[in-house]
Amino acid sequence: MIKNIIPIFIFYLFYLPTIFAQNYKLLLWEDKIPNQNNIKVEEKVQITDKLRITEVDKPMVDVYLPEKNYSSRAAVVIFPGGGYKILAYDYEGTDVAKWLNSFGIAGIVVKYRLPHTPNNIDGRLSPFLDAQRAIRLTRYNSEKWGIDSNKIGIMGFSAGGHLAATLGTHFNENFFTSDSIDLLNCRPDFMILIYPVITFTEPYLHSGSKLNLIGENPKTELIDYYSNELHVTQFTPPTFLVHASDDSGVPVYNSLMFFNELKKNNVRCEIHIFEKGGHGFGLAIGKGRLEQWKDVCISWIKDIISK
């Protein structure tokens, strides 16, 4: 009898705050999608130990809203990683949104287009356009979703961290305007970067992300444009960084370089470097001390949104 009760107790202890949360999907664009031709593409979904998505044809967001009585009125727009080749959609996306919901924070997971999808016109632009639209759409719906439009942050893992950092350092770029939503401010109010790709310069780049986003022999101007440590200013949003020093996929120096530039520009920032953890640990469930990043992250968010 006791054995049966314990799993039920654990379920209610950890997930009760999110049981009554709202969850639905919303297309980023209802009509014509920018930077897209008429080639027909079928989205591919692979489910093994994780949910992997490729060939995104219709970019959208999965909206996870906490139960109103628990709401902090803050939101985090989440960009899953995957080297700009796939989207680790549950492990670094929907699972994260549900975790945020348990602290009263809305989680908005972005199913963004990947550079090599055949119906892209200019592959490198599609992820960024989708990122801009996602935060603008969140601001547009902020009242409806019970969100404070001045408490909307972004979060990215690995290559998703690169996309988030690109948005955080290039938010004034405007490539496309289709409606009034595209006129809204897309500057994030804060950033959370988890084992992020930051630079496309040697020796600390993640070669796969660079190759997938800007190709094999890109011009120096493109390399510099997407090396986000070169574009930090006093207007870059407050930033929280997490990395493992033994990360062999994306060297920890990516986070360290970005942190140093944030400090130089007097941007509020915090960094947590774990001795062990490797790359791609996600929420680090069952991974000992590594799980602590979540507690300090929530504490940091609460501090940021209280200002």
C-alpha cells in the first residue's frame, strides 16, 4: 500500500502547481511566412529518448501558462538547441516550460525554422526572424496571457543559446514587416543562456552550428556578425549563464567571453560554471550538484523581475 502511495505523493508534490496550467499552440504567422518560397516541406518528428524535430515548415510557439493563482506575470521564450540541425524540442523546450510553470512563470517554446530547410530563401535569416516574432507575439498577447509586457525574457540551450544571444545583441535589426505585431519591441527584458554557442571564431567555436547556419566558407563579415561577444553593448539585456567546464562540445570559453563583455559594458550578469556536466544536460534531473543551476536561475529571475 505504502509503495503505491509514494509515487502518487511525489507526483502531486512536484506537478500539482502545473496540473491546471493552460497549454496551446499558436502559429507565428497566420498568412505569408517571411523568407519562405513555395517548395512543399513536410515536418519530420523523431521520438527516441528525446523528441527531435527537423524540416520545420510552419514556425509556431507552444504556450504554457501557469495557473493564474500561481502566476508571477513573467514569461520566458525558450529556444531549444540542436546545432541548427534539429530541435531538441522536449528536453530543451517543453520540459523546461513545464518546469518554469511550477514557479508561476509562463514558458513559450519556439518551434523555429532551421537553416537547411528547403523552402528557406536565405537560411541564416529564418531562425532569427522566428525568434523576433516569438517575443513580439508574446508581447502582443501579454494582457490576454496574464503576462507583464516588461517581464518577458528569453532562454536558449546550446545553438538555441546562440539564437537567444543573437536576438539579445541584434534586437534592433529589422528584416521584415508584415503587420502591426512586427512593429513591436523585440528586446528581451532578460536572457538565460545554458551552455550557449556564442562565438563563430577560432578556437572556441562550435563548428557544427557555424556550418549549419552560415555555411562552409562564410565571409569574415558573417563570422563577426554571428560572434555575439562582439556585439554586447550597455543595452544588452541582463544575462544569466550556465556552463560545465568539461563541455567538449561547446567550450566553456563561449560563456566566459560573453560574461566578460557584459561586465565591460556594465550589464547585469551572473555566471555559474560547474566542474563536471559535459554538454546537453538540460534540466540536469538526477545529475547531482548540476541540478542546482535551476534553483539559482529561478532566484535570479525573481530578482530581475522584482526591479
